[in-house]
Amino acid sequence: MRRILNLFITGLILWMASKMAPEQVQIKDFGTLALATVSLWLVTIIIYVISLLFMAGGLIFESCSWVILGLFIMAAAKILALYAIDSWIPGLSIVGFWPKFWIAFACSMFTLSRPSRTRINQQNDRYE
């Protein structure tokens, strides 16, 4: 349920960006918005996996630079994903770095995180 809500929130952020800055963010129709939202989610996951491979390679070959590169890639994953979907999806246009940065920032700020599983929560789950 949390993932579905996060997809909805991401779509809402993209839609709001297109309404707030129509010169920089243009979305053709609802189908393009839905495709962009799902594509952003998938491409971000792929980028996370690639960054983890960089970090694992750095640990295996004892190269600190690969680990640092993996961390930077992970930190910029949403921005990189926005660049990718901007070039792949017809009907979607996000012009410039800063709109991509602010969309990625908003997605990160409003994403629902997994609730922590403390010992008290685990004990309460048994009684429900």
C-alpha cells in the first residue's frame, strides 16, 4: 500500500510541477504522466542496483573511489532517472537541471518511508 501511495505522490509532484512551471515541465496528457511516474520508479531502482554494484566492486577490489562513486550515484539517483525518462518518453519535457533537482527533492521529501519495527511495535503486532 505504501508503494502505491508513493507512486501516487510522485505522479502528483510531477503534475504539480507541470502546473507550477509550465515553461520548464511539460506533460502531454494523463497517460504520459502515468508512464513517467512508473518509469521514474523503475529507473530509480535500476540506478540504485547499479550504485550498489559499484560499491560492492569497490569493497571487493579494495578501491575507496568506487564506493564513493556508488554513494554519489545513489544520492543523485532520482535526478539521473529524471534525465533518463525525459529523453525516453515522448510527451514529457523537463528543461534544465534545476527543475529536475527540485522534483527529485520534492519526491524525496514527500515519500512515505517504511515504519520502524521496534521491539514494542513487534509486541503490539502479536496482540492485534
